[in-house]
Amino acid sequence: MNQTGYGQAASDRLDLTFAALANPTRRAILERLAGGEVSVNELAEPFAMSQPAISRHLKVLEQAGLIIAGSDAQRRPRKLEALPLAEATEWLESYREHWQASFDRLDGLLDEMKAAAGRSKRAAGRKR
């Protein structure tokens, strides 16, 4: 286990996932694939870049396991693979839970401080 609590293989998969998601073109490609299987040519249409450039983005997404090639060799379709995104979501969720618990403790402390300040004010007002 490494310092994040994940094994090395899971940590490496997360590295690949987040590196792939760091690029806006790759995120846009994933967004298009969320609607279903799409050919490489169809994926390339809305982007102002060459087919080889799109292919490089697809290769990064495939290496991260975020997309897989379909079975139609003529169309070369790609489709979304959900598992790496689910793993990234799970990892992020553990941190969200940590921070939510910290914020809840802070809220409790602030409530206690407000209540103590209110008691001090009332006590000071009675002394006058």
C-alpha cells in the first residue's frame, strides 16, 4: 500500500485517469462518448485538429482505460469504459468525506463559540 491507501496498481490507474482527464479535448471526447459508441471520424468532426492529433488523444484515453475500441474495424468506433471513472470517483469521495467531517467539526466549534459569546454578553449585561 502507498500513502494514499491504494495499492500501486490502483495508484497507477488513477495517475493515468487524472492525466487523461487533465486535457479539455479528451474530456470533450468522453462527453461525446457518453451518448454511445462513436466512430473516430465522428469524434474528430467538431474539433479543429487533424485526424492524427485526435488519434493521439484517443490513444491516451485508451491507455488510461477510459475508452475501448468497438468491434467494427471499418468504422473504428470507440466507446466509454466506466470503471476508471468509478475508481477516480471513489478516490475523490474519500477526500470529500474527510473534508465534510472537518467542516462539520468546525461548524460545531463555531456554534459552541457563538453560544459562549451569547452567555458572556448576557452575564455582562446583568452585572451592569
